[in-house]
Amino acid sequence: MIHKQLHPLNLSRRVRVQLNNEGLPLTVASHVVRSSGSTVDEQLSDVPKDEVKSVAAILEIWRVEDEWWRQPISRRYVEVVLQGGRHVVLYEDLSTGDWFMQKCD
């Protein structure tokens, strides 16, 4: 019997988010690793760079309060369209103030 290693889908990664006066995302800066001849998500190289994208539109905002019987999860989610048209979901961990991004498309 062959066992393949399972990989989680749609892992979130930490990002820096600049907020506007209303507390909504204005820009998103993610630490990306570039490789010549490939996309950022395909391969890693040893040349890190911060990539900053403006938020072109905010599509939806919601909160999640869950897992109170274990370790509480308190998050604010914001679905946005970044400059260039990419849809992503950002979330703020309300207990730490850290921001994370999940890929949508």
C-alpha cells in the first residue's frame, strides 16, 4: 500500500495590511519569493522581495467567532480585489492584530 503525504489546501500566509481611516484594507504587502522564468507561487528562489498591491475593491466583510470550547478563534475577514484583478480573502486575527491572506483565484 502506498501512502501519499496530505497537503493542506489554501494555506493562509502572513501579510502586512495598511488600513484607511475607516479601518478597511488600503494596501497589502506580502513577502514573495521570485524565481526567474516562473510565477511566484510555482518555485522558490533566494531573492525575497516585498510586493505591495493596492486594494481596488472590497467585496464582502464578515466576522468569525468560533472554537470557544477549545482555543478561541476571532477573525475579521475581508474579500477584496487587488490591483490587477486578483481576488483574495484577507483576515485579521483579532486577538493578535496580525493579518493573513488566502488565495481565491
